[in-house]
Amino acid sequence: MEYHIENLDKDLLIQLYKGILKPRMIEEKMLILLRQGKISKWFSGIGQEAIAVGVTMALNKEEYILPMHRNLGVFTTREIPLHRLFGQWQGKASGFTKGRDRSFHFGTQDYKIVGMISHLGPQLGVADGIALASKLKNKNEVTAVFTGEGGTSEGDFHEALNVASVWQLPVLFCVENNGYGLSTPTKEQYNCENIADRGLGYGMESHIIDGNNIVEVYKKVDELAQSVRENPRPILLEFKTFRMRGHEEASGVKYVPKELMEAWAVKDPVLNFETFLIENDLLSNSENTTIKAEIITEINKGLDIAFAEEPVIPDETNELNDVYQEFEYEGVDGLEKYDDIRFVDAVSDAIKQSMQQHDDLVIMGQDIAEYGGAFKITKGFVEQFGKDRVRNTPICESAIVEAAMGLSIAGIKSIVEMQFADFVTSGFNPVVNYLAKSHYRWGQQADVVIRMPCGGGVAAGPFHSQTNEAWFTKTPGLKVVYPAFPYDAKGLLTTAINDPNPVLFFEHKGLYRSIRQEVPADYFTLPFGKASVIREGQDVTIISYGAAVHWALETLNNNTEISADLIDLRTLQPLDVETIYQSVRKTGKAIVLQEDSLFGGIASDISALIMEHCFESLDAPVKRVASMETPIPFASQLEEQYLSKNRFETVLKELLEY
């Protein structure tokens, strides 16, 4: 292996050597501990150390790096105390996830490292968001994100690179091409000669780098990083390397031809560089012995601390409290002047006034800039706030949700508009696995609001009419808001934007231009977890949300003899159970009306809660009314049959007669 060390002084070369030696020696120790049963799992990066170390040393300490399983060198080069790394791998409290996640599935703002999740691809889009924040703040920083050649087969890879190119984001996409995705060779992963060749298709600069040559890695990445800081743009880097151990230790390497293992063994990045330094009188044998002894001492000291630490003590309160970032609601009444406005106008006002309140708030979505969005909610926003903050996106829900997460990591709030709630399926993974779990896993808030235009009654068919809130009320870490009136829509949306937790904000399309109300003209907020009692009565409790609230109101207006409490939930997570219980204990009967289909919907959980907590007060079974167990049809007569609206009155009267 040839090392071109021009312009690199001896101290830097020794630093590079120490950099790749430390993770190698840690790994060798971990393999021993694994065989002894003292750690549960290990993903080896032996043979790939030069990439992680070279990239990290080329970046400034304030620049974010998003590593993978085999990038121990990122963590050691950023000088994370070893006892904390060892504690993390043992599930100890001194780690970064309080025992809630393993290996490198964590991040740390102190060291500007954002770890991966097992789905691999989402971190590429997260890097886009961090880089976007750097660009918006004029910080002249680069973000580096790692993936393997297997990860390049995921759609997130395409989406992230495409967004980065369109927005000219300062990201180094570092692909460690080590020949195998677990046991699947590259010839079964992609059908081009080099991954770097794909850069042309994205209009992106790309380079191929010898990933086993620490000098080449450092020099090239240092050169490119300096260039990107001055001229923000994404660059695709393919590091040619090889994985000398199994995907994880239990996998082994029997699927790898022996001659291939032997060919790469002679390219060992640590042994080759060590030999080069010694042969060129840059490192003496005694100096080398001293360096290794110091690393061994550091490793053993860190292990002693980690092993001496007591296991995590389960504490139910701590676990539940860490699902969400603490949020102290601040009520703002804004009640001096009222305007008679539509639901759609209330949503628009909430966003506009929030963008005035938070001068770096960004809204992203398809066609939301000059066009004003599919429902014209953001019309005129570009002129007022500029295209940096009102951003048209490519059609790539996953990457944009991930970019929103990256913005949050970098301290910027964002709103993501799903053009239709149905389309969230294309970004489902980062919503439920990244946004929802980040605070619980490593204390990182996901300060993101996802707007969800939803619902039937407008003859839009199976792909533009779903009301899919139950997908998200099931997921701890997400908040779910579903207003029925303009007043609530405005006040709750401003609160959602203030809340540092991820919020799914459902807006029923059928209400956009059909419902009007007197709404405060100025900025105001409403608290989450507080239902609204719209009607009061004695005979039955009706519980609903969204458009179905209006169906219930219509039924009550047509049947004035029915004395009912009508509860509009407004937020589904958190859920105001006390208002529900108080009403049911008064009336003795309860019926839950939802637009969603029945099985697995939130009505089922509300019914179960009432049965568990109000059973002795009930005079009849709790009734649920929901739409048919079919996709939503297009033809108006079929859609009318599908919706729960027309069955509610019959079931309500049956319940009253029970």
C-alpha cells in the first residue's frame, strides 16, 4: 500500500495511526468479552477503521457525523470516554440510552454524533436536515453520514441524495463498500460497476477512495470538506474496503471465498500503516510499544468502571416520563378580536402567525411554495417568508420527514405537510421508528409537526380519503391532534408547533371550506389533552372527533328530545379520559362515533377504558359506530354507504332504549 504523505507532518501521521489503532484494539478486546459472554452482540469494523477515523479527523468537532455499526473510530476519534461506550454496550445507565438501546444506536449532542437505527436508510435524510440547518444559519459546516453498500439499495438512499442535490446541501455521503450486505454480495445488490457512478444521475460530484488507506482517506476528505464549507453541495464518496469479520460475530464468514479473505488480509489498514511508519523512521518500536500500552491501560480502566457499575434499575415512572420531551404549555388567549373564518383559514392563520413567532420555523411539502399547496393553505407564504422557509419538496415523504428530524437535531422547528394523509405510508418508517422513539432512546426531541389532510365525504376514493389516526395513536412517542372546528384547529396547531415532541395534526378535508366559526384574529394557543363538551345532557354520552362531531351534532339537532353530553376529544394522544369518565358516570350510557373503520380504531380503546373504569356506572353496553371494513370507495353512493354517518342515529336510539 502506498502512502503519499506530502504536506502531512509527523505529529499528524502519528495521530492518524493512534486513531486507527485504538478502535482495532478495543474490538480485539470486545471479541474476547463476547466469547466470555460479557457482552451480548458485536458488529465488527475490523479492516474498515481507516474510513471512520479519516473522515472524523477531517471534520471539525462542531460538525455532525452520522455513523453506522462499523464506525467505532468515529466515537473514539471524537474522544468519547471509553467507560461510557462500554457502559452503553452493557446496557448500563452510564451509556447514552439508559439501557434502552444497544451498540451504536444512540446519539450525543455533546460530541455531535447521531447514531443509526436498524432500518439504516433514515439517517441519510436526517443528515440532509442537519445540513439544511447549517445552510439556513450560514454556519459553513459540513455533515458526514455513513451507510454501507447494502444501504444504497434502500429508497431512503435515493430520496436523500436527490433532496441533497436539489437543495445543494453540504453533505458528504460516505458509502463503505465492504463487499457484502450480511451474506449478500454486491453483485446481488446493484448492477453498476461502482456506487460512485450513481452520482452522475443525481447531478452530484462523486469520488472513489481506497478505504484501507488512512492517508488517502484523510487527505481526500479534508480537501473535500474544506471545499464544501466554502461552496455548499453534496458529494458522494465510495470507500472501497472489506469486512474481515461476519456481519455480526454469530454470522461468521463461511460464505466468503478463502482467496478473497486472503487478498484483503494483506491490505489491513492498521498493520500496513504501522509498517510504513516504522520502516520510514516515523515511529520507533519502543514508541509503538508505549502507544499500545497506553491504549490497553485506557481500555482496561474503562472496562473496570463499566463492569463495576450496577445494572440499570427498572423504574416505571422514569420510563414513562422519558417517552416525551417535557413541555410546559403556555396559554396565550389572543381574544381581543374575532373573525368569522373557515377551517382552512384557521389552519393557514396558525401557520402564518407561528412563522412570525418562530423566526426560523420551516415548512416543507409538495407544491406548498408558489402554488400554495393542494388546498391553498400556504398561498402567499413565499412572498412573506421566502423560499428558504417555505420549501417545495420532491415527491419523497420519507426523506422529508427525516430532514425534519435533522432540523430538530440542529435546533430548528419544522412543519411537514403530507399532501394527503394517505401518503404518509411513504414516510411511515421515520415517523414511527425515528421521530417517535428518539427522545426515549437518547433524549433527542423531534420538534416536528406533520400535517395530515384526511377524511372522506368528498368522493376522493381509496388513496385520498383515509382517516388513519389509529396507526399513530398506537405508537408511543407521538402526539395526535384531530380538531373539528376552526377555533380548535388554530389554537391546537399553534400549540403543536410550540411542543418539542412529534405531532400528527389531522385536518379533515371535508371541513376545510364547509365549517365557519368566530376565531381570535391574533395568535393564541389551546392545551392538549383537554376535550370540549359541546352539548350537555343526562341520558347518554356521545364521544367523537373530527368530522364525526358534526354528524353527531346534526343527529342531535334532528332529535331534540335526546338529552346527551357530546364530547369532542380534540386530541387523541394525549386523551382526556377524565372528561369521558365524568360524563359516563353521570349518564350511564356511552357511544363512540368515529369515521375510521371499526376494528383496531380508537373507539375500541375508548370503549375498553370505559368498561374498565366506569363499569359500575353503566346501564348498557358501550356502543361503537364506525365506517365499513372496506377501503373507501369513490362513487358517492358507495362512499355514503361506507361512512358511519348514516348508521349513527339508529345505533344511538337503540342504545337509549336498552
